[in-house]
Amino acid sequence: VLVVLSLGGCSSRARDMEQVSKEERIVIRFSHVVAESTPKGRAAKRFALLVNERTNGRVEVQVYPNSRLYKDGEEFKALLEGNVQLIAPATAKLTEWFPEWALFDLPFLFESYEEVHRAMDGEIGRRLSDLLLKRNMMALAMWDNGFKQVSANRPLLWPQDFASLTFRIMPSKVLEAQFAQLGAKTVAMPFNEVYSALESGMVDGAENPPSNMLTKKFYEVQSHLTISNHGYLGYVVLTNRQFWESLPEDIRKVLEDTLREVTQWEREIAAQENEKDLELIKKSGKIQVHYLTEEQKKAWKEALQPVYRQMEEFIGKDLIEMARKL
Ligand code: LMR
């Protein structure tokens, strides 16, 4: 029997249910928007494989990559309605409901993956995760992609090079403010629409780590890429709280242990993947790659500094201060 556990799966006849559920297969649908060969895509597949092995097939994790099942903006609703049980959106995509999560979008906040992990795994991560419970969502893990680079059809070396260009962003006030501070406009749109928006010239540029730029071929429709590491892109693996709590305890433990292990692995491969993918982008010969000089980087940091004050109230001053001390 194939049963998709959905919201409200626990009836009053809990004992009977447990009896039944011991024999039932549990299908967990995991939807995400990126390619299978990205760090997130690979981790989702690895999680599915390990869970299948470790539960002897009782739990089947079905992974739907590339916005095949749901795109940005649809995923949350699908999760809350029980049509999908796991999603792993970029943190920026939570900020419409949970502004505090925009912390991760602040330009030049993190210098290294280690700092990011201290935020994710410490008090900051706990506080941010607790907020989600109010809306019946539960953060199970936090995954890396990496540091964002920025592309356009002109070299972006100094802050003034952004003037009057339009950039695609994820929906986040911080990202809007970041580009506004550089004199650029922004359009928020789902990830699956970025390639055609760049190709048609609807937007002039975009930001993402190399793994997303390579796998979605953004480098084919942009002529200049700046290695700026100006911001960080990471994910939160989310489930529906009610669904998660309705799982048999032994099953939930296997899932949580496996997720912990896969998280470790995902974080190990993410940095390497992005380095490798940047080399592949360079090798394509289709885009000119620029590295910022120290002086240019300093000018970017100075130009973007006001974003912190502008977003203080939105994100919360104390969170920003905690992150700055990491
Ligand atoms: C984007 O929308 O640019 C990224 O967040 C996509 C992703 O999930 O990595």
C-alpha cells in the first residue's frame, strides 16, 4: 500500500493508526528549484537514498528538482497544505513572512563559511528557527550554497558601474536595498524565470553563487562576471511541523539522524562545488571574469554600509549585532 502521510494524519484512534502505519509506506515529497548537480540537489538525492536504505524502503523520499513540482512562491503553500513534505528554499525567500531571516542577505556580513555556520548552528539559528513554528513550519537543517557573485553585460568593478542597471533578486528587502544603494533597480522573480529574463534583457544582471550560474547557464546570456563574494546564499530545510510530529518516532529518528549526517556532507561539498563550477564557467569562454582589487572591494563595502542602518529595524538590531560578533 502506498500512503502519502498528510496533514492531520493522526486520528483519535492513535493505537490503530500506529498499528497500520507500521506496515504502510511513507512517501515524503521533497521539492526544490535548482539543478540536481548543485550542492542542494545532490544533498537532497543523497538524503533520499540513505533514508530508503535505512528504512528498508518503508520511507520513500521523492525528490523533485528544477521547480518541476513547485516554483518559488508556490512551495510554502504546498508545504502548509501537505502537498509536499520537504522544501529547502534560500533563506531570502522566507523574509516576506519572517523579516529576521533577511539577516543572511546583508552584504559582506560573513567573511567565511565558518562564520556562516556559527550563525546557523548557534543562538542566531535557534532564534530564527523558533519563529517558523508559529506558522506550522519547522526548520530541520541549514545547508550551504555559497558566496554570491554578480553578472551583467558590462564590467562591474566599482559601485558606480551598477548605475541605472536592473538586477533580478530573490524577494528580500535587504537585496533590494543593496542594489538601490549602488544606484541600480531590482525585479524580484522566481529562480526558474531568471535565464529568460537575462536573455530577453528584461533584467541586465543577477547575483548567485557559481553552482547556480553554471547549472542554469546564466553565463551564456551575460558577458561579464565579477567575483565579489559580496553576500551569502544558504538554505533552510523545512517541513510541515504537524506532519513531522505525526511520524512514528522511530522513523522520525532515522530521518533526523540522516539529515544531520547529510547536512555535514552538504556543507563539505558546497564550497568545492562552487570552486569547480567557477572554473567551468571560465573554461566556457563565454563570459569575462573579473576579480575585485582590494581597493574596489573597499569601495563596495563602503557603498553598501548604509544598508545595515536601513535594515536595522526590519531585521532587528540585536540579531545584526550578534552576527557581527561571530
Ligand atoms: C535563487 O532564487 O536565485 C536561488 O535561491 C535558487 C536556489 O535555491 O539556490
